[in-house]
Amino acid sequence: MMASAFAFFQAQTWKVADGYSVKFDGGDPSGEFTGLNGTIQFDENNLAASKFDVTIDVASINTGNGMKNTHAKGAGWFDVEKYPTIAFTSSAITKTATGYEAKGTLAMHGIQKEFTMPFTFANNTFNSAFEVNRHDFKLDDGKHEKMVPNMKVTLVVPVTK
Amino acid sequence: MAAIAANIYNQVYFFATQVDFSAIVNIVTLVSVNIFVSLLAGLLYMLSTSLFKERGVIVFNLAYSMGSFACVMIPIMFTLPLSQPFPELFPGLAVPMVFFPVIAWMTIEPLFPS
């Protein structure tokens, strides 16, 4: 009886499947990250027990240009040696008119900020699109004044049980 | 001649790195680009020898060499499709190829004395 009660309060645990994409678009640069890991607990009928705890391997960044990749990983930008991951940990997931919202903490470049990530879940795939202001995380070497501050991020994450 | 050299180098580079750049660099693109560059060089040679007479060959050779060096930046700055793995290896393939047309020209040109 205790086991079944415990199971009742657990949200479904999902594994990230192949074919996911984590893309960012700031004009120049644009690209993707290919190292997504973490645990996803999500149940549409039990949002209170749902939780995202995911990380992105910063070294997996790819802009399509080797020189830009090296530059992005360097001390002036993501500084992958000091801050090897980007992490998002949710504190609450709620339903919205267009889908869902995951409120939590986004940790990047040694800075943690409260962040709300809108997303949808359909056909065992999480979809999310949002913007991140790189200045909030001090991602600026001061030499690219023309680079847009807001990066458009698009996540498509198929999952399996 | 430059296209032949480029295709041989393409095969050698693939053998050495096992990274396939054929989506961007293949026999069609190599032949097309080398023909285009060589035709352009021919036109510029004609122009240079018409304008500068005896010094036209010197001016052309200088311009062709310097232009080739300047073109080194093209593969370095080139953005590959995100699906292409190991983009950092692309300059190693494409930069030497930038010099093949000018090398071919310098090799063949003395065979056709004016």
C-alpha cells in the first residue's frame, strides 16, 4: 500500500532520446549544443512531482566554424575550463494557456538566475523556444558591440520511458 | 591541373583524417571552382599584359599570388552546416587548395612563351 502510494506521487521519468537539438540563434553567431544530459521527470497529470534537472556540456558547442567554436569556449566567452556546463533546475512546473512553464534556476558562466522556460509536450517530445540575454550571464568579451544581446534558444527534445 | 591536384589532395586528407567533407568539397565543386578561378585568371592576365605591356606578367603574378594569400581567409571564416562534424578540420583541407590554381598557372605558363 505504501509502495503504491509512493508510485502515485512520482512523476514519469524520461530519458533524452537521440535526435534532440539545442540551438541558439544570435545572427552571427548561431549554432547548437550537442551534449544534453540530465533527468526529466514529467507527468501532465502530476505537475507538482515533475522536475527538470538538465545540463548542457559547453564544450559541445558548434557554430559550424572551428575558429568560432574555439573562441566561444575560451576565457572571453563561455570559459569552458572554469564553467564546463550550463544547467537548468526547475523548482515548479505549471500549466499555461499555450502549454507549460518551468520556473527554476539557470546556471551559466558561473552565474545563477531565476528563469522561466515555456514549453510544450506532445508525441513524447518537449519543445521550447525562449530568449536568453547573454549580458545577464556576462557572456561578452567587450569586442563585439554589434552582436545582439538576446540569443534565441530553441529546444527539441524527444524522450523515451 | 589545379582541379586534379585538389581532388587528389581531397582523397589524401580524407585518408589522413577520416572526416568526410564531401557535402561541401567534392569533385563537382572542385572542378567548377578551379575552372572559374582559372578563367578569371586568364582574363586578368590578358588585361594585365594589355595595360602594363612588358611588366604585365610581373604585375599579374604578383596580383595572383597576393590574391591567393588573401583568399586563405575564405575557408577559415566559412561556416559549415551544423551537421558537418569536426568543422575545425575544414581549413586544413581547403586552405592548401586555395593555392593550387596559382601553382598550376606558374607551372604551366612557362610552357607558353609569348
